[in-house]
Amino acid sequence: MSAEAVGRHMPAVVTLDDLTAMMTADDHHRYELSPEGVLTITPPPGYAQAIVATRLTGWLTEIVALPCVTQRVGLRIPGRAGGFGGRIPDLVVWHKEQSDGVWLPVADVLLVVEIVSPGSEGIDTVTKRGEYAAAGIPQYWVVDQDTAQTVTMHVLADGHYTVRATMPLAWVLNTRPAEHDLS
């Protein structure tokens, strides 16, 4: 089913269950919902983004030896009015294993990583940063798809993210976990 067909049957207020149904009906797009109910539909990640995600996943699981690193798992993001949004970060690092589900709570999340795609810059670098900070996620990394694959590492302080470091992905992959509070 196309995004257009899904849109024709769109409910007036979209829930996470609706979002799950849309994703099931259309595997050619990524569907996300802000905590305020704003629906975002994007194409699936491209090859370059998949390579960056794979390199970071390998580093996190083998070098950092963290127990739970996942790619593209849905997070249930709490909203100010008591509702929930659903975001699908490119990578999520958990303190401990999670129960299976489509939209998992953020309570055990240590780090989320967004790899910026063309057209998603504003959502990945501004919107999601605010949502993840409000949800209390301790670290948020953004990877630009420039020639250096620049990683900007944000750490949560007083309810807002501050930049801890900015470096090329190759440098990150040659660091130790303790340098990033990931051990």
C-alpha cells in the first residue's frame, strides 16, 4: 500500500496503534508521530545511512560491549498533555534488555543516535532533540552525512542537551567507551 492510500484512510487523531497499522500496510516509508500528534512520513534509510548505522552498531556491541544495541526500534515518547508520540531512532542503546514490542518505553534508554538524511535535518537536529531531552534520555548523538560523517554528541543537563563533543565518525570508532560514559 502506498503512503497516498494510507493517507486516504487517516483518522482525525492518530494514535501509536494507528501508526503501527500504517507501518504494517506500507513498508516503503517510515512513520513517526510527535508527542503533539504531528505525523511524519519519510522514505526508508538509504545505503549510506545503513553503512553508518552498521559501523556504529558494530562498535557499540563489540568494542563497547553494551548489552542491548538496536537499530530502528520504536520509542514511546511521552507528551506534555499526557499522550504519547512514537519515534524510531536509527540506533538505541539500552541499559538492559527490553520486552518485545513495537513502541518501547524510554526508561532504560542510555543513548539514541539519529543519522541525518536529506530532508530530515530539522526533525533530527531540532525536533527530536527537544523530544528526547523532555523524555529524559541521557545522551543523543547526531551523525551528519558529510564527508567526515561528523558525530555531534549531546548530553542531558538540566532538562536540555548540551554539546559534549563533535568529531568525525572515524575518531569515535577509535575511542574508548569510558570517554563517552557508555560503559
